Amino acid sequence: QGPAKTEGATPGVGGAGQGVGRGRHGGGSGDVMAGGGTETVAGTSVDVIGAVFVDEYYRILAEEPGNLHKFYKENSVFSRGDEGDVGAAISAVGPEEINSEVMAQVGAFERRACRTQILGIASQESLQGGVLVLVTGYLSSTKDPDAKYFTQVFFLDKQTEPFEGFYVLNDMLRYSPSVRTNAALQCQAALQRPPQVQSQPQRLPQVAAPQ
């Protein structure tokens, strides 16, 4: 089950220069995904920070891939590849290179560029208050409709500008081509179904231009 939506004074996710910060939505306390874990950033647990980040990151990847690079800064490192095939891995540094790689992967499909089924999220506090986030699941794209099992690791580093929060310093994703079980095939069928039309428009996060 994916992470819960959040409202009120809870961690939110913006772009590079925003990162994972506090309370963009405003208004009451709201219900958030319950989580234990180490308390960090004004008492918010790393489990909540990780869940909110994952929810918004993959939504932007699917709906606005051209804005995904705004989660990163100039020192951010990005890597994509297949498990066990080290020589073929793609890497990029900084928002401009990362944007080029993301758009090359999704092709010309700007809306519903991909679909993701998240199987697991694990978050852990790391060096100097950063947050390590591990994500597993299945990913398919309009360009490549076969659902692939993936493992992705993010290191969310702390920032103070334009406000206190986090940005993506390290991002490493590896696909596991050997994982083609019945579960993977069922997931592929589910991901290829037309999306349900929502009765109300979904509120998108504010995304600031890279600093």
C-alpha cells in the first residue's frame, strides 16, 4: 500500500531549492501516515518524511517528468541501470544532466509518462540529520510498458534555503530483469489498466525553479 496523502503542518515535497520541507498546504493538523522511527526535523519522524517524499516524487515522475529535476541540486548524483550490469549504468550530476536523462527515459510522453506500484518504503536517519530512503516496487512507462521490478535508494540531505528541509543528494535505481514472477506479470496487467478519473483535481506541489 502506498504512502498516505498529507495535509496541514506536515512534511511536503517541492523541487530543488525546496526539497522536503514543512507545511506548504497550510491549515489544520490533518491525518498523516503513522510512523515510528527516529524523530527529526521539528519532531517529524523519518518514516513520515520518507513516505511523503516517495508519494510526491513518483507522482511528479508520472505526471510532470519535466519537473522531476527540481528535486535535485548542483551536487546531486543520479544513477540508473540493471542489476549486475555495472558497465551499462547511466549516471548524471546536477539538475540539467538529470533532466536530460529523465526525459530520455520517458520519451515524448509528458502526461502519464509512467506508472509505479510501490511495494515497500524504509527510511532511516543518516549522517548530520539526513534521511536514507529505500524503495522497492514495479515501474512501467509509456515508452516501455513492461513492468520491471526495481530497487531505488535516495539520500535526502538537509538544506536551509529557501527554507529548512531536504533535497535529493544521491539517487540510485537498479532494475532486476530476472524478477519475472506471476506477481510481476499481474502487476504489469494492473499498471496497463486505464487510470480512474478522479472526482476532484489533485493538488500538485509547488515546484520552485532550481537555485
